[in-house]
Amino acid sequence: MNPKVLTIITDGINCNEETGRAFELAGAVNEEVHLNQLLDNTKNISDYNILSFSGGFSYGDDVKSGKILALKLLKLKDDISSFMHKGGLTIGICNGFQVLTTLGIIPYNTFGEPKVSLYWNDSARFECRWVDLVIPERVKSPWLEGLNGKKIKIQAAHAEGRLTTPTDEDYELLFDKNLVAFQYADSSGKPTEEYPFNPNGSKKGVAGLVDITGNALGMMPHPERNSEKFHHPNFRDLPEEHEPDGLVIFKNAVKYFK
């Protein structure tokens, strides 16, 4: 049986179709469900295996990116917590990552008490380009199976992607606990803070995190935008058997349940 994906949609979400297609290409069954259907119990999170928060500008990113959607999702705290406790997988991409950090799901499952945040890029503007990411050797997550130590190419497109923490010690703790999932890489493949390789200025190039269980993944770049071979900017030069870097992430989630 193919795992079922719940892709939450609401005002301002606009990457849901691409993300849903990536899951379907990976072998999952994707269903778009409006937030209101969850709030009125027409649909239940417990009926799905994977919870997907896709990119966009939920509620116009008023107040702060992902803030309003996160506040609405607090009403589903028990449902989401039960889903995660039972081993469901969760992914938040770009705006979805902003939502998961604002909720406190990433990185420490402190629901309603965020411990990290994503703020304006150092450039103070929206940045859109292909970036290289490296996956740290020690991070553990079903989403990243077989990717440790590797470099992948994904498209980034965001204005508020710079990871921040209350103190430098809190930032280092993310590395100490092996919660850093992706780091922006320079032309030599090394983690970097240098612009434009790092589009937002996150220290040590942090581009994504997992939660303490490894089952929830948040990332600023968009893996769904490199889930088909022709997505790659140099796809004509790729070998016939090339598997898109972003698709691997979605396939890993499907494999986890199979």
C-alpha cells in the first residue's frame, strides 16, 4: 500500500501542486486538504502517513512568514502531536519550514514554544537561484537516507530564510545534537556563509533542520523543483539514468513506509 500524503492548503500557499506531484512521482498518494477541513474534523490527520507543508506565502506572510498559519495550527496541536508520536513523517518546505519552526515542532518538539526562527535575508530582498547543499555526515532522518556527506542541487526562493537563535550557544547546540540537515555550499562543496552561494546569510550555511526524532524535516530550498530531470538547469548534459536530487528526498519518505 502506497503511503498517503496530506498536503495542507490555505490562503497564500502556492507550491502545493508541485510538491504533491513530487510525492506522486516518488510513489505516494497525495491529497490536498484545506485547513478548514481539518479544523472542522471533516478530514483527520490520523488518516495519513505524511504531513506536508508546502511553500508559498500563507496569509500573505502578514506579521511574519508562517506566523498566522502556525497560530491556526495550534488548534490542531493534539492531532499533530499524536500523528508525530505514532511515527508519521512531516516535511516543511520554505514557508512550510517557517511554519514548523514557528510552531516549535522543529527542532525540539516544543509545540507552541519556538526555539529558532527564520528572519529576513541579509540582502533584505527576495532571493531566487539554484544552490548547492551538503548533507552533514551525522544527521539521521528517514528523509535523508543515503544522502549523508553528499552534495545536491536545489532551487532556493525566499525572502526570510536566515536561521536565528536566541544565543550563539543555542545555534551551536543544533550542530551538537546533529539537527542540521542541509548547509549551503560554495563552488568547492564546503559549507559557506558567502553570498550568493548562501542566499540569506545563515551562519555556517544552515539551510534546513530536522527535529529531535528525525521524522520532521524543514528546509528553505525547494526539492520539488528538482524532482524531474528537465527541472535541472543543465538537464541536457545529464546522463539518461540521472535521478533528480530533490526526488530522492521524497522517495526516501515513501521507502520508509514500504
